[in-house]
Amino acid sequence: MANTRSALKRVRQDRKRRLRNMRVRSRMRTFVKKANALIVEGQKEEAIEAVRQAISEIDKAAQKGVIHPNNAARRKSRLMRRFNAIAL
């Protein structure tokens, strides 16, 4: 366990940040899973909205520093590639 006041504060900060990061990452993954499920089912109209929301959540996670910007770009690229395969 931490001994100094600054180390104790750092532990508290890290815990709060970890919980926030988990919430943001979980929300992002949920939206991506929903979009992927609709893409696999071939429901184009619903998939359009789901992909838009998933990309928005990915961007928010990157903006908050939860995931790296390159990671966000890769996730969006893969999602769009899957979506475009059924859109054609």
C-alpha cells in the first residue's frame, strides 16, 4: 500500500480514471457489437444508424484518451469495411 500522501492521492485518482475508462470502453464495445450484429444479419437500414453511433462512440473514446487515435482509426476502418461489403 502507498505510504505518502501524494501516493495515496495517486491511487485514488487512478481508481477513478480506471472506472471511467472501463465505462467508456465498455460503451464503445457495446455499440460496435450492435453494429456488427446488424451487419451480419444484413439489415442495411438499421446498420447505417448503428455504424454511425459506433463510430461516434469510438471517436469519443479516442478523444478522452481511453484508446489511442490510431486504434480508433483502425476500428472505424474495419467497421466500415464490413459495412461496405453488405452495402454494395
